[in-house]
Amino acid sequence: MSDSEKNNKGLSADKAKDSSPKKAHRPVKKPNLSPQRVQTWWREMRSELKKVVWPTPKQVVNNTIIVAVAVVVIGALISVYDLGAGQMVSAIISAFK
């Protein structure tokens, strides 16, 4: 590659860099926590919470029991799998001793 080709290649790379759009530097906005905005947010939040359909105490107890049973069953399955896998690994290791 001749020197002129190297210079032309370098110039085209410089042009590509120069033609890329520059990002405008934007100042960081501080949150507007004026008392009026906080009051509006609080009022809207309370309004939305009134629309929520909350579960009855009976539903909460029922769902809690379901989750607890599921945790125990899955924990037992994982324990059985772990015990079986450990026994298999021990058997394989002892077979090659």
C-alpha cells in the first residue's frame, strides 16, 4: 500500500468521525418536589388505592397455606433428588477406586 493510499484511507476515516451526529449535552434536571406536586401525587395515590380489590382475610389464610404446602413439597422433591444424585456420584467414585 502506498503512502497516498494510506493518507486517503486515514482521511476517509476522519470524515466518518466528523460526520457523525454530536449529542447535545443536556443539564441534569432536579426533581420538582414542590408541596403542590407532592400533595397532588398523594391524592392520586390514595384514589388509586381505593380502587384496589383487597383479598378477604379468609383468602389470605387460604393462599398462605397453599404457598406453605407448595414450598414444603418442592423442598422435599429437591431433597430427594439431591440425595439420589449424591448416592449416584458416590457409587461412581467408589467404582473407580
